[in-house]
Amino acid sequence: MTTTSTRLGELVDRFGGHLIGSPDIMLAGIAPLSDADERHITFLSNAKLRAQAAATRAAALILTAADHAQIAADYAGACIVTPHPYVYFARAAQYFASLKAIPALAGIHPSAWVSPHAIVAASASIGAHVSIEAEAVIGENVVIGAGVAIGRGVGIADHTQVHANVSIYDYCSIGRRCIVHSGAVIGADGFGFANERGNWIKIPQTGRVLIGDDVEIGANTSIDRGALTDTVIEEGVKLDNQIQIGHNCHIGAHTAMAGCVGVAGSARIGKYCTFGGAAMVLGHLTIADHVHISSGSMVSRSILEAGQYTGFYPLAKNADWEKTAAIVRNLSGMREKIRQLEKTIKTLTEKSS
Amino acid sequence: MTTTSTRLGELVDRFGGHLIGSPDIMLAGIAPLSDADERHITFLSNAKLRAQAAATRAAALILTAADHAQIAADYAGACIVTPHPYVYFARAAQYFASLKAIPALAGIHPSAWVSPHAIVAASASIGAHVSIEAEAVIGENVVIGAGVAIGRGVGIADHTQVHANVSIYDYCSIGRRCIVHSGAVIGADGFGFANERGNWIKIPQTGRVLIGDDVEIGANTSIDRGALTDTVIEEGVKLDNQIQIGHNCHIGAHTAMAGCVGVAGSARIGKYCTFGGAAMVLGHLTIADHVHISSGSMVSRSILEAGQYTGFYPLAKNADWEKTAAIVRNLSGMREKIRQLEKTIKTLTEKSS
Amino acid sequence: MTTTSTRLGELVDRFGGHLIGSPDIMLAGIAPLSDADERHITFLSNAKLRAQAAATRAAALILTAADHAQIAADYAGACIVTPHPYVYFARAAQYFASLKAIPALAGIHPSAWVSPHAIVAASASIGAHVSIEAEAVIGENVVIGAGVAIGRGVGIADHTQVHANVSIYDYCSIGRRCIVHSGAVIGADGFGFANERGNWIKIPQTGRVLIGDDVEIGANTSIDRGALTDTVIEEGVKLDNQIQIGHNCHIGAHTAMAGCVGVAGSARIGKYCTFGGAAMVLGHLTIADHVHISSGSMVSRSILEAGQYTGFYPLAKNADWEKTAAIVRNLSGMREKIRQLEKTIKTLTEKSS
């Protein structure tokens, strides 16, 4: 059994920050304030939890200078002072996780099938029952999980991890350091048909999906290939589970989408946007950079100005909803009633003056 | 060809109820009132269908004493009288289905790959192209379908059935008598990132998914592993298809969710709740026991009181919706207009008095 | 490298239309107006783009006689005149795609597992790590991608293509010329339970899924088997990605559903309907032929009249939504206020007259 204990000073050497206390304090891991004990380092990223932080039993605390000043009277333990404790937490947690990780074995599992016309780096790890078609190129240190199907001419760049049972269609490409979760489907046909007297005539989908570096794609998420041109996911995009990205979409760098989001075809979404869960975007729209869409909202027109946008029906007790929904259905009747009142009042006012 | 005929008395011996008529009536199966003929037993679980039940050609009828009293004048056939005909139907249907079921063969399919460091019960059935990593433990009478990928240290308890192409990540565990449908993904990384000047820094997801006994998980449903602690699905929970459960959620026993539901991270949902299709729950909320959320409703705040809650925009003809939606967009204008009217009327009233 | 150049006259020979210009013009492919150059044929299917079409550098243009008359003064290049340019584009694009397609090899991949009691046509192509259970029947020219799991007694008719990692449960059947995309699950259990004092008692799902000819099923879409009878998808239906079809649904011919649609159990949907993305249909409803549901709309009652129906909350800047949502929550208060105003005005009017 390997020990995963780490000196507090090791974190500061790796990730910076101002150390208060002994660098020789030993840490078994990182834990949230609610769970941390004397084996852990913990973090304060929410000023509301200052009192809880001051009382922590943890071996050390990551926090801002401002929070440190506030709790210094009550907390005499070790600290790492940094402007961004939550980012520091993420980095420290990555480090502790890396100590416990069991590295994937380089090489091709005997049950995998790899075309003799594919190129697989010697450092790549290809799991059980994987299939890799001709002309695919698998980069250094790539890890492919069990049952993944990789089509003809697919490119997967260095250090990318593809989890079990992912399907990647012909000629799609995935950048470096990406993570693709199980059940994701990359490059299925876009939904494109011409209608001829009620019958749907398929428009062949001959574009690709091009995915940049540092993209994460959630479980059971689908990204369709383009019709004549490509679907593009720029670097740093993070997609949660159960997301649908239609053909020819273009998603700008560092945009993040929570679970169950749907984006219809040919939408062009800016950089640094966020989409709450189950938000939906209609096709052929343009969304500017730095737009934030709330959960459950339907985006039915282009948004050219940064900001937060929302559109979902507020929840209520069912009986109350029944009442308000009936009024919503007849809002134009209510508007008409108000107009009538206005007229009557105008008449009354004229009479009385 | 095996015969699957069953004596009516056999059902009463197994599942109770008061038999009226001969126990020797032979039944080929169970069918709904609309389809049943003289080979079937059928059931009346909806008082509106009494007349249809009284006229049934079925060999026997499952119903309540109250319904029996109502139709006794018109129906002289065999009956099983029970307080819960629909539950009796479920049990009888399970019994008839078991007669026709082809049992899975115990043993490991020659095309499967099982780590020498995994433990697989001799009575388990492991399908084609399955992979099972080290330290996994597969219990008695477990059935694993083709192409399932089972990660390191996974536990699957006795009598659980996992259908084809499911993916289960490292260290997750599944209870007894569960059913996991194809395409489900259990234990993918939760969606957790710290934001550093626009870039997303991954927070490693080191918790597990823990699933209790008697849970059913639908096709293409995803349940994420926890970040630092675990995601928990208690016993008897039923999840339909295409559901997303975020990291660190806790779902109470016997709660049921219909298709396309999404639950964001760290939501804590009570026992005996129901969620209609495509209902959505935001993160970090608490939902009490016995809460029922209607289909298509967005839960954006905690619900601490049992009851039925709803929030979706009522459907209308598109032209009518265009009108009411325009008014909704300007409801604050309408409210202002009403305030103006109130003032004017107040002035008029004062004048006239 | 094979050349894929085609004479313009070849298209007219295959797909009709009235040719203006030389049949010997050589075409490398088809491209949209925005991208086409002298190697391409392009098409005009939107009258707003007439000016762009008249200025195209493309080798030839597909358009209507009316559009041709409008731009003839400005455009002297080759044309194919047809009543339906978009349909013509679809057919021409299919033709060009077929020239570049690499045909699947007939035969069974050595890593596939096929039951000796299954029947596979000699012209079918069975990919790596496929499994096919007993009594399954795979037709002529069927192509099965890597990792597909085909259950007992499944039928897949001629010329159908099933992409990687699809799961098809026992006894389901798929028609001719269908396309099933990766991650789709056909025939998982419907969500059927009887409730006994809070516990869910499973109702066995013993029906099948029956899919007609020329159906396309998107990535990660799920279609549940029926409970006692079958789930039916008629010919020509097109389902996009991430769709959920509940048990015992019946979807009429040539209906199309965009991504993320959900249809609850026993819904009966007509022919030639369309459903926008993320539309939801409750269970046991009837939808007539030629009904069109807008994206994001919840269908909570049967629709017996053809037409377009909509129901989603309009998007707004978050601050505006906060205001209008608060009013929506209290619409019955607003209605009461209007009633009070009406009374007061009535009194005033009576006084003043």
C-alpha cells in the first residue's frame, strides 16, 4: 500500500500561496470544511463559512488574505493564503488524486481490434474490446476505455482520455488533454432532411466534428457532425452529461454547459458563456461572448449582448399553478378588460371635470 | 415448446385474494380489459371501466370487493377479489413472464475479459465482450449483458441484472435485485470546475456512486460520482430513461422519476417522491419526503412541504401563444397600468364623495 | 485516389429537372451558396438569397423557374430548373456522397460473436465485438457497427445500418433502409410499476418495439418496449438524438422529432407531425395528423386539430424575468385587483349617471 501523505510545504512549492505555519505538517488529503479532520487540508471559499473555518480541526486552511484577517483572532492553525482559494483547492485536489491514481498500462489489450492501417502511439493505453478503424491516429499517453468504437480517420491527440463505450464516427478529431465520458457519441449524422410531399429525403452529413484541446464531454452527450461543413467545439469547452449539440454548431472557447442542455443545428455560441441545466437553444441563432443562460430557459432568438438571461415558468403548488395558468391562457382577455376600464374611467373623468 | 398454462387456483395460492369460481380454470396469460379473451385473466383497476369488465370474455377477472358488488348482477364469471387489483396484476404478470423467461446461462462468455483479480460468483452470467477490472466483485445470479464495462473495485450484489453496453466506473456499487438498462452510465465524473480568469480548472471527482437494493435505472440514464463524498441512491428508487443525476445527489428510498428528468449536483431528495417527465431540479436544493413534481416543471428552490408542485407554460395554438407571450414579457407594464387606474379611480371617488 | 467528378448531365439523367447550359460541365461536389466555387454545383432554395445566387462562382445552380426568371438578367451560368431545389439538393448530395463512400465489407468480423442459432445474410457486414443472440435474423446488406448488442429473436431487415454501440433488446424488429445511430437503445423495459404502500412492484414489459421501413433513430435515443402490447414506430419516422419514447407509444408515419423530445407512455401520435427540440408529450394522449409542436413546449392534453402549438416561457434579461415571474406567481391577485376596480367603477358610474 503506497502512502499518499504530503508535506504542506510541497503544496506551496507546487502551487504558490503564502504559507503561515510549518511546511512539515503532513496531509493525507483535502476535504471540505464540513468533513475535514486533522489529517486534511481544507479551504474557505465562501465568507459565510468563516466561523466554521475558524473552528476547523483541519491541519491547514486555504483562504484569502481578507478572510485570514477576519478569522486570525480565532484561528491559530496553519494557512495557505491565496487570492483564489477555490482554484487552489482544485489544484491541490488534483495533486492528491494523482498520488492515488493507478496509471493505465501502455499497450493494446489483447481483446481490442486495431486496424493495421491505424497508428497508435506506443505510450497509449487501448482497453478491452476497443475497435480502431483504418487511418485513425491515437496520440501519446491517450487512454481508451473498454468497448470504445473509433471510426476511420479519427484523430485523438496526446493525453486525452476516452472512457468506456464511447462512439466516435469517421474523420472526427479530438484535441489534447480532453476527457470524453462513457456513452458519448461524437459525429453521428446531423438531423437534416428535405421534405418532398411529406416524405423526408436525407441530406447526407459529410462534415466532421472538430474538438479543441482541454475539452470535457459528459456521459451520454451527443455531438453531431456537420452537413456540408464542420461542427466545431473550441478549446476549454466543458459539456456535462446528456447534452445534444446539433450539426454545424460552433461553440466558443471556455463555454460551459450543464446537464441536459440542447443546442439545435447551426447555432453559433460565443466564448466564456454558461448554460444552466436543460437550457435549450434554437437553430441558426447567434449568442455573444459572456452570455449566461439560466437553467430551464428556452433561447428562441439571438442574444447579442452579454448578460444573464432567464425564461422558465415559476414553480407553485399545483392548485396555485392551475389558477395562474388559466389566467395566462387568457391574458389577452385580461388586457381587453383593462382597456375597457381605461375607457370607462376616461369617460367618467371627462364627465366629472 | 413449453406450455405456460396455469390454473387459476395457482395464482390464489401464490398471491392470495378471494377466489370466486373454479380453481381449475386454465389461463394462458394476463391481458388488459381491451385485449383479453377466454385464454386470459384480466383486471379492473379503474371504476370507469366497470361496464367493460362486466362484459369481458376473459376467463377470470381481478377486482375489488366494491367493484365486484357493483357488477355482480351482470358478470357471472370467475373472479379474484383483492383490495389492490393493479398490484395483483403486477404480481400475476411477473409470474406469467417468469414461465416464459429463458434463464441466462451461468458462466463467463468466452469473448468476455475478466481480470484475474476480480471475483465473479459461479452462478453469475457474464455476456459477450464484457470487461471486468481488478477487485470487482460480482454476486450470485447476477446477469451482465453484452459489452458491459465494469471498472476496478465495482461491486454488483446478488440477483442484479445489467443490460448490454452499460458502463460502470471504478469503485461504484450496486445493490441486490437491481435492473440497469442499456446505455446507462454510473460513476462518470461530476461537473465540477473552479474558474480561474475564464479557464475551468477541473476538480477531481473522487467520490463514488452507491446504489441500494431494488433500484431500477433506465436506458441512457447517467448518475455521476461524487466530488469528495458519494452520490447515493437509496433502496427501491426507480429511474426511467435519459435521466441525469448530478454529483453528490442523495435520492431517498422509493422515489420514482420519469424520463428526461435532470437533477443538478448536491440536491437532496426525500423518500416516496415522484417526478414527472422532464422535471428539473437545481443544485444544492432540499426536497422533502412525499413531494410530487409535475412533468416539465423546474424546481428552483427547496421544497420542505409534501404536496404536488407544478410550473410549466400552458400549451396553446401558436397564434394565441404569440399574443399571451407578448403580454407576459410586458406584465410589469400591465401592473403599472393597473396602478395608474387605481390612482385615477381614487381621485374620482374622492371627488364624487 | 478515386476521382469523384461528375458531369452535370449525369445529375439531370438521374434526378430530372430542366437543364440550361452544357451537360458536360464537370462537378466535384455540391456546396451551399456561401461556400460554392467553380468546382461545385449549388442551389437556391430561399428567395432572399437571389442576389447571392446571381453572383455565384459555382459551375451550376439548382433553382425554381420563378427564381430563374428573376435572376436571368444577372446570371448567365448553367442551371437545373426544378420545382423543389432543396429536395434536388438532397438527392444530388446523396449521389456525391455515394461516390466517396467506402462500402462496408460483407461478412462477420472475427471478433464478433454470433449465435449459431442466428441467421445472418451473407451480404451483411457485422463489425468488431458485435454480439448477436439466437433466433435473430439479419437481412441482406445490413451493416452492424462495432460493439452493437443484438438480442434474441431480433429482426433487422435489408439495407439497414446500425452504428456502433447500439443495444437492441430481445424480439424487437427494425424495418428496411433504417439508420440507427450510436448509443440508441431499442426495447428496454417501459417504466411500469404498481404502487403497494409506497413500494413499486414491477410490471413486466413483455411487448416489443416494432420499427417500420425508412426510419432514422438518433444517437443516444431510447425507445421502450411495450408492457403487454407493442410500441410502434411507423415507416418514414425520423427521430433525432437524445429522444425518449415511452412504452406502448404509437408514432405515425413520416413524423419527425428534433433532439431531446420526450414522449411518455401510451401516447398516440399522428402522421406527418413535427416536434421541435425538447418538446414533451404526456402519457396516454392523442395527437392528430399534421400537428406541429414548437420547441420546448409541454403537451399536456390531446390535440385533435392540425396546426402549430406552442407553450414555453419567453426569455428575458434575468432582472426582467425576475419581475415578470413575480407577477405570474401572483396573477390571481392581479385579477382580483381588476375585479375590485370594476366594482368601484360600476359604483362611480351609477352615481354619476
